[in-house]
Amino acid sequence: MYLGVAKAPANPISRDEFFLKYHLNRELFTVGLLGRIEPAKGQHLAIEAVALLHEQNYQVQLIIAGYCMDTSYLLSLKKLCQEKNLSQYVCFIDFIEEPMRIMNTLDCLI
């Protein structure tokens, strides 16, 4: 650590490898939201934002990764994705031990 900023990981995952593993579209702008899955973190707002972008013909995908603190909230997020026809554009990933390894694969991090 230097002044509170961690060094880049020694073994980052490549975008191709990461996208292949999670069946993501390599061509789409990719937003990641990493952290506990709970209402206070606002994953529902990110899904709503992606829906608004899709309504304006911006093709983006969202990765929500983290430990689920509230199963009912996670289910509501998945239902929201279905209601907004975003199921193929939102990927839910469990807790990632080393999130710095995937940050280089994202175009934007929330």
C-alpha cells in the first residue's frame, strides 16, 4: 500500500477470459458494481440506470458482484431485471476474493 492505494494485482484476469467465464458480451460497454448485495448499496438503482440507457439505445451490460447479505433483495433484483427485459444484460456473481483482478476488465466501476 502506498498512501492508501493498493498496487495492481500481480495476476489480473484478462477481459476475454473473464467474459468467456461469465458468458458476457465482449462488445458491450461493461459497468461493474462490486460490494455486498444489500439495499443500502443500491444495486437496484444501477439496474434502473441500465434500463434507462437501453431505452435510449445505449447497449451496456452490468456486473453485480458481491456477497449476498439479503436473499430477498437479490431475488427482487433478478425480478427487476426480468421486468425490464435486462436478464441478458445483468450478470450476478458471488463474492470475489480478489476484486482487483477483474477491475481491468470493466469499462466503468460504480
